Amino acid sequence: MHPRKDILEFGRRDKPFREVQISALKWFQENYETHDVFVFEAPTATGKSLIVTTIANWLSSFGESVSVITPTKILQDQYLSDFDDIPVLKGQASYSCTQMGLDGTCRDTKQHVGNCCVGENGEVVCPYLGARGHAAASSVALFNFHSYYANKMYKNGLMADEAHNVIGFLFDFYHIKLWKCEIGYDDSIELKGASIKILIDQAVRSLSMELVRLTDQGSDSQKEKLEKEIERYGYIRDSIDRFNGDLLIEKVVEEYRGTMKEFRKTNQEYIYVKPLRVDKIGKDILWPDSVKKVILLSATINEEDSAALGLNAKRVAHYKCDSTIPAERRPFMIWGIGSMKYSNRAATTPKIIQGIKKLSEHHVNEKGIVHCTYDMATKIRATLGHDPRFWFHDKMNKTEMYNKFRAAPGNPILIACGMEEGIDLAFDAGRWQVITQIMRPNIQDLVNKWMMFNNKRFYNWEAVRKIIQQTGRICRDPTDFGITYMLDGDFMEFMGETRSMWPKWFVASMRKLAW
């Protein structure tokens, strides 16, 4: 046992520990001195946020500092609602500026004046700079992935909730599209690192010109996004030589949706650049040498993930929590209506939609959600959209529709695209859900396509991970009840191919639906 104070003394009096939390926290304390990386595989209802804050408070009690990061602002806000004493840093557009005679955000002031506000004697009066300074000085502070990296808020320790998203964050961080219509390049250009660095310089100049153009007419989010892109491109340029053969560089043609209006909705060529592995990136972006301890928590993170992140060179300890929700309260019902492989999808889709209709009639008095792609949502709307019980969203109003659905009384059904994470439909907020198909990584992304042929296990694990995350949306507590229906007829075959990847607590919930 670590000689310092018992870690259990650093919880919250108003939130008593569950047994699973006690075991996990004691394990962490016992292994703290002998390991550098701690991976908690913690399913829904483990209470990860209490584990995170208890560890953070324990570390700060003996002089260690820690940054807590989350992948989304929604999850960040959940932490703040539960633990409002944690200093937090958000984007400049989230802070209202009351100085300089401007009625706007700190982002507006910086854009108009060139810098944030300071007082006559040099003291900080800018709310954003104040929050940043407070977060930097605090032994514990909360960030999203982007604000953590952008402000280099490196402390002694790093704790990442929903940490499986770190892999995608790093892949996306290094992914760029160099559009020919924006920067111009010769058709004979060599697709090699030296040429890409020259094109990146051109892209940065183009982005900088666009930022100037948006000074007086762009939104905060547009400006902030461009500033981050300029910084990101600079990092990529400076480190591109390190990747050598581990970068996928190809020419691609697809519909242009950029800032040049004359080319929008026309097919244009670009050079695609994305790493095939991210084990060399995390050390620069998230855990430089000054970060001594890395703590990762997720329902869907395993030994392969820590290896993919390049952490296995350190001393890694893994802890697997069992589900605190009895399997019979979260049944995973396998109803194989038909194959949803691409070659069979057109014939199977109408049957899937009829299955959704049948389930809606079976759960006539209960709220439910349907996990599907946007393409499938369009087809569902064409058949069932006349029924006011079915609610739909697009990419722009997803959060708004989710919040309305969650608060709504009655029995609506939300057709949910890309909502496998970050939503909480406990108890009557959601009693049943449908997964229309196994959602494998999209092979329109060339790295995913490469993975499908060259790293099939990791490619399959991404699909397994998504299913596990989807099932965790509606049964959120040991006393809750929520039923999930898998309608893809390929599931049992897929299960056979990936059997070793499924946690025992998940397998225990599987049932075959005889209907």
C-alpha cells in the first residue's frame, strides 16, 4: 500500500463510493509508484467521473498536478454540473468581454484589437486569460482535448475520460486535405514529404488570408477554427519527416465544400495526408516528458489501444471493471432480420425499417432511439416520417434535437446518427433502442481502407467498440432497465470473427430474439 493518505479519503461526502469504485481506486494507489500509465476499462455505471476527481484530489494532496481532459464539451459540462469546483478552460468565444468598449466575446476583442485585455498596470482583466491563468496555476483543471493541447496545459499527470477517443483525435489531428483549387500544384508533383511541406506552407498562407477576410464578418467559431488549423498545419509541417513510410499520401477527387464559392459542389482534386499509426504523435501532442503519469478511462479501451498510442514503452497497468448493472437489466437482443453488407443492403433496408416499426408498436408507451447512419435515416424518414412519433435531426441541430427529446414527455423515438457516445437516457428518458447495422469504419477514409486490408484486427475493434458504446446509452444505473435490439443479420458471423474482443460483462447480456 502506498504510504501516503488513503485515497478513499479524497472522495465526496455527498457521493458515497460503490464497491467497483473502491476496488479501482485502491488498485490505483497500490500501483502508483510502480507504473506510469494506468488504463481503466470501466463500463457504464462505473462512475468514472468520481474515480477521476478522487484520483485528482489525492494527487494534489501531495503536490502533484493533473489535467483532466474530455473529448467533447457535453462531457466537460457534465463534469462541471457534478463537480463545479474544478477550474475549467474553454475557448475564447465562451467568455464575454466587458472591456475595450466592445459588446462581445474575448474572441471578438482579440480579433479587433490584436490581443486580449490587460489593465493599466499590466494586470489581467480578460475573463479568458483569467480562466487560462487559473487553470494553469491550479493543481487540478478541466479541458477538452483541443483546449488542453492548444494551451499546452501540461501538468505532472494527465487523466483522459472516454479515452478511446484519443486515438481518433490524434489521427484527425494529423489529417489534412491540400485542395488543388485552393493552393495550386503541378500534376506531376511527387507525393513525398518534401513536396508536402511546400504545399503546407502555401496552405497556411491561404488560411491566414482567409482569417484576415473574416475579421469583421466571420463568426467566433469560424475564426477560432482557422487559428487552430494554422497552428496544426505548422506542427504537421515541422514533424512530417519523422513519419517516413508511415504516412498515407494520395490524390483524391471528391465534392468541394470549402471557402471558395466558385468551386463548391463541384468535384475537385486534393492531396490526402494522414498517418497510418499514431504511436509517435501522442508524446508531442498530449504527454510530453513533463507528464509523468497518464491515466486513461473508458468502457472500450484495452491493451491494443495503449499499444496503438505508443504507451507500451512505459510501465503500463490495466484494470478491468465488471459491469455494475445486472445483465438481465440491459439485454442485448439479437434479431437478425437480414444482411447489411453493402451488396445486400438495398434488399435488406426495407425489412429493417419494418422491424423498427414493429418494435415501435411493441414499445408503444416507451421512449426509444434508433442508431443508424445518415443514409439510413433518410430511408427511415421516407417510410416512417409521417408518424409524429419519429423524430429526426441533421448534422447542424443534433444537440438541440437530443436535448428536446430527452426532456420530452410521452413516447417519441429519436432516429439518432452519430450518438453512440455522450448521451445519457437513464430510466424513462430511454427504455429501448435499435442498432440497425454493424457500423464499421468508413472506408471512404483511405486510412480506414488501408486498415481493413492491413490491420483487420484494429479495423474490427473499432466496430466492436462502437456497438458497446451504443448499448450504453439507455441503461445507466444498476436499478435502470433498457433493452437493445441488433437487427443486422451479419452480427453472429461478426461475433465469431471478433469473439476475443468482447468483454465478458457484455457477452453475458446477449440473447437471441425469437419473434
